[in-house]
Amino acid sequence: MGTRINRVVYKERYGGWVNKVEYADEPSSVHYTQLAAIVSAKMMLRDQGGGTLIIRGLNGHIKERIRIRPDRTISVVRIKGEYR
């Protein structure tokens, strides 16, 4: 089993939602919505052998940590007002 990877989703200064590996210089992808960035990050984590997804809110604080397993189906639950 490989090393676990952490991915972070956060609001970019100039408008987009960033999905990137924690401590990486460049983002893996940039999206119009937070939900799209979360879905992308979950799929990448699953395909890369699992890890932790860290979701930051508009204020930059951690809203949620989600552990992704490589052998599980990815589900996205949107709660009213949570993901933009």
C-alpha cells in the first residue's frame, strides 16, 4: 500500500475553487464551484490509493476532513447552504 496523500480544496484569491495536493506549488485543478472541486478531489484521491480531503471555507478555516478509501464508491452529499 502506498503513501497516503492529502488534498486540499479552498477558495482562490481571484475567484476559483482550487483542488491541490497539500503543500504542492501548483493546483491539480481549478473549478467554478466548491462542489465541483470536492468531487474532483475525491475522485483523484480514490484513484491515487486513498487519503484525506481537507475542505476549507471562505474564511480559510477547515470546515471538514474526509477520509477517502481506494476501494469505495465516491458519494457526494450536498447539504443546503454547505457547498457553493
